[in-house]
Amino acid sequence: MSAVAAGDADEPEDAPDNEPGTIIATGDVYIRSLPSTSGAKCAVLHKGERLERAGEDTANWYGVLYNGKQRYVSRKYAKAEE
């Protein structure tokens, strides 16, 4: 039992989450249902507006939370806030 307890102390702590929690639109951009231009247009995020990030990002899309649902915004027209 002491070996098990001692092993717990040697485990590294989780790294802090440095991912920004919001994105800001750098231009007017559609909020889409899928991370693709084939995804349905749900709304428009206007320049300067912010959305909470949620879910997974892709190479070209930020995952965001819109009306309580997972949605996507193009990285071409938005940036992560630091």
C-alpha cells in the first residue's frame, strides 16, 4: 500500500489550460452547424462580437457555443482572445 501511495506523489500535475475562452470576430462571419461551408448558416457574428469557445477546433474553424449548441466560426474572420 505504501508503494501505491508513494507513486501518487510522483505523478505530474495537469498542465494549466492556456486555451483562450472566447473568440472575437475580425469581420462579419457566419456561425455554422458544421466546420465547413456546407454546414447550415445559423446566424451572423458581426465584427467585434465575441463567442465562448466550446468543443474541438479544426485547422480552419473554431468550435464555439451558440444558443447552447456546438457551432463553428471560420478562422479567416475570427481570432482567439488571449
